[in-house]
Amino acid sequence: MKKLLTFAAIILAMTACTKRVNPFLTEWDTPYGIPPFDQILPTDYIPALKAGIEQQDAEIAAITANPDAPTFENTIVPLELSGRILAKVSGVFYNITETDRTDELDAVEQEAIPLMSEHSDNISFNKALYNRVAAVYNGDQSGLTREQQMVLKKHFESFEREGIGLPEEQQARLREINAEIAAKTQKIGNNILAESNDFKDKFGFSVSAYPDKMTTTEDRELRRQYNEAYTSRGHRGNEYDNRQLLLEVLDLRAEKAKILGYPNAASYILANKMAGDPQTVDEFLAGIMDAAVTRAKEERAELQAMMDRDIKADKLPEGSRIEPWDWWYYAEKVRKEKYDLDESQTKPYFHVDSVRNGIFTNAHILYGVNFEELKDVPVYNPEVRTYKVTAADGSLVGIFTTDYKPRSSKRGGAWMNNIRDQYFDAQGNEVRPIIVNVCNFSDDYLSIDEVETAFHEFGHALHGLLTQCHYPSVSGTSVTRDFVEMFSQFNENWAFQPELLAKYAKNAQGEPIPAELVEKILAAKKFNQGFMTTELCAASMLDMRWHELESTKGIDIDAFEQQVIEEIGLIPEITFRYRSTYFNHIFSSGYSAGYYGYLWAEVLDKDAFSVFEASPKGPYDLELAKKFKQTFLEKGGSEEPMTLYKSFVGREPDSQAMLRGRGLID
């Protein structure tokens, strides 16, 4: 007993003398460099961020102090590889704050935002660094690879776009604006999460389950209440009201654009995107809206005819008309009658694990990758599942994790994050990526839309996993906003391919989905697309109208939305997919003047998929899949988007491909 006590005392003494090391400031002794989530404390982030900023400042100072003439190797390469501590911290921190936030993390975030904003501006306004980058950019680039040229262009244009050539007083104002925008957009996102949690507390289901509830709830008054609560988020006069905040953000964005020489925020934002300018986007959306509303009016007539039956059966009062809270409910009734398709029949075949297996099976067939679940690795939440992804030769492709269930600490929606980028380090060693797919599936058995969402997000994951670039700034999904969604939407095309369904869509007894049910799913694929396209296009137009403003002075948000409704011809039975006060994409998630990108990229995805459809081998033409992988998925942002597109398809994209794909035109 005495010896045991002595040994315990020694251990305690050693522990007391051992200083805990911040996990971000040491090498991670974990499988495949997965972050040691179980060791990271909220108090680690700020010290690590400060250490990371200090490291990158020193690295940039070394670049600018170099007496040798600027070259790609002595200027751009060290700039690309600088800030590795910051990259480690940011990859973890921004993922956690979106998926597993706490009050303590909120406080950390409030301190982190101004630190990161100031650091970013210090780089953007570093004249000595810019001079070296500009010297390389304006010099002879003939000895550079195409990827190196794109990296160089990205850095040079970033300096130009952020105002490196402006007088000091204007740069100072831009610093203030950037800091304010960062803080306010984060507050908007936090408010949306709080409002979504309040919605769940009141009704017992998450906002992600809203479409399903609106589809299955027979009580019309209850549907109206759901709709009112859902559409009033961020607009209730409480502490989470976003109205004033979003107007302030819009004014700050407009002011920044004017300082940088643009008439409005949309013009500034779009200048380096595929679309190029607001007029191009507005004309693009107007053409879609016309076709979508025309079809939506036809759908409305079908829904009203179905509602009229309920009126005749004395289930509803005379004169009842379709309202926004009726559309989902009666659309499902029409679909059941028209296609004999009931999602209660399909859901048993789409368990979340089966769908995940289908996603992996499809990627294996098309791109030759394999997936192995890793059980004993660190995760940030017990619901997260982690997979090792390998190529056919056994080499590591990357680490992929799924986080599929809703919780109060997670923001709504679905997205992909990079915890670690793919790149080559200073010693020439390749670093493979760590990718996260986040969703909010309200049940273990998925709806048809949720199956597509899972495939959609994995399309982003493939883009991040399969990349074969050398520099982090162009690897994976580091492409323009109106190009990046092509790959997620492209992957949706395989979700309901009969060959694949036969492999993954199985019920609890292991029985594959019946052929007649598959036929019904495929037949109903274009059903209700007038509604779906109209609400998406209307939201994209609302986004553009906000960011085409030069000022919000005197603007009332409700009145502005109504004005947009009238201008774009939105029918009263359909509202915007997201109303302004909970439009997280454009006010908190980087899609400002960019929500149109989903539709823009869908033109590319449907047109590219038509190449597979036209193949004598059908969608599973493996030579085409190999070409798609090599042309797009491996290239990241190492070439101009349209150059990549034309090299795959061999021509300009067909502007009508998206409308045909949705069944809005023949």
C-alpha cells in the first residue's frame, strides 16, 4: 500500500510539473492527421490564432525582405505555404462553430472575428508584398505551368480587388468596413440559428423538416401557423431580429464597392465570376422566371382542382383558394394521383446508411475510389462518422466524414467543409484533404429530396477529395461561386439511376426497391418543377435586387420584398425560397449576389450530363467518367472554368439544358 501511494504521488507531481501544450501548436499524432478533437478546448483557439497570425506575419516579412529579384519560387510559393497554423485552426474552428456551437464558442468567435479581419487586411494592404507579386505577374510567365499562372493571377487580382492602389484614408475605411461586415454577418447567422431553434421548441420539429410537415399535415390552420412562424424568422421584433442588421450589411457592402470603383455591391462581386456583371445575371434569371412561372400557373390549376374536391366534400369552406401553406400538401396529393407515388412507399428503401452506401458505390464505379470506415479516430460529435478514401492502387485519396443529423448546436441546411486542403508542402510531400459533409436529415429514412441532397453534398466532397493540384489556393473547390455548384448538382444525376438503385436502395429485409417503384420515381422527377424553380429563381432575383442597391436609406424590408415580387411576376401562391431575414446564404455564408449560381451551374451540369446520356454505354460510360474526373475534379481552380468546360464538352454550354432538365421546355 505504501509503494502504491508513493507511485501515485510521483505521478501527481509529474502531472503538476507538465505544462499542457495547445493542440494546434504541435504536430498531431493521430491517424492521417485528423484533428484531435477530444483534446481541443475552447480556450485553445484564440492563443492558437494569435500564434498563427504571428507565424504568417513573420513568413510574409521574410518574403518582402528577400533581396533577390521577385520570382514565383521566392515570392508566390512561400506566400502559398504561409500560415499553416492558421489553416489548422481555421479548418477546425469554422467547422465546429457551424456544427457544434456553444455559448463559450460564441464568445471565442466574437474575439476571433476582428483578429482575423485585421490580419486579412494587413496582408491585402501590404504594399511591399504586392510589389513583389506584381513584379512576378507583370514579368515573363512563359516558364510557369498553367496552374502556377492561375495561382499568380489569383493573388495579383486579390490585391487589386481589395484596394491596394487606394489612398491610405480609403484603405483605412475599408478596414473598418471589412471588420464591421465580418461581425454583423456572423451575428445574422447566429440569429438565424437561434430563431430556427425557437421554431423547433414551439412546434416540435426542425426547420429542415418543414417541407415534410407542410406535405403531411392535414390541418390547414396548423399549416398556416407553421408557415407564418417559418417565414417570420428574424423578423419578430425580438433580440434575434435581423432587419436592421441586414440593412447595415447591405450599406457596408455598397460603400465598399463604391470605394473600389464599382456602382454597387453586385457589380463588384460579379466582376471576377463567370457571369461577369449584374446585367448578365438579371437577363439569365428573367428567362428562367418566365418559363418557371408559366409552368407554376399550370401546376396551381391542378392543385386548385384537387382543393376543390375537398371543398365539395365539406372539408373546406366555399371559396377556399390555394395559399403558400397549401402548396406542398396539395402537390403531394396530385403527385399520388398522377404518378401513384407516395413517399411512405419509397422511404423504407432510403435509410440514411443505405443512401450513404449508394453514394460510395457510385463513386467507386465512376471514379475507382474505395471507402473504409474508421472507428477509433477523433470526431467532434458522436454522430459523426469517418471514412478513409483510397484509390484503386491503395494510395490515400483523403479522409471523409459525414454529419447528417440535426441538433440545436448546428445551423440549418446542408454543406461541405474542408478541414484540411490538398496541396504539396515545402518538402514536396503531398497533403491529402479532410472533407466534411453536413446535412440536417430529420429522420433515418430519407425523402426523395433528401436523397438528392446527400448526393449533392457528396458532389462537393468529390471535388475536394479528388483534386490533384500543387497549391492550396486553387485546389479542390477553390473555384468561382457560379462554377462550384456544377459538381454538386452533377452528382445528383446518379441518385436515381436504376442500375445504382438496384445496388443500394434496399429495405430493412434487404429487398431491393421494386422496379415499378423506380419507374414511378423517374416518371415524377419533373413534377412540381414550376414551383421549385420559381421559388429558387425568385430568391436569386431578391438577392440581386438587394445587392444592386446603392443605398438602403428609407427602405422597409417588407415593402422592398413586395416590390420585387411585383417586378418579377411572382404569383401569390409562391414566396421566395428564403425571405430576407433568414436568407443565410447571402447574408452570412458568402453567396451575396451569388445565389443565382445554383441555376447558372445547373446549365453546366445538365449539359455535361447530356454527354453521358448520349453515350451508347449510357450514364455509366467509364471512359467519360475518367475524362470528367481528369478534366474537372482533379483540376480545381488551376484553369479557367469555361476552358475546362469546353475541353470536356467540346463546345459552348447549351443555355437551354437546365430548362429541359427540369421539364420546363421540350
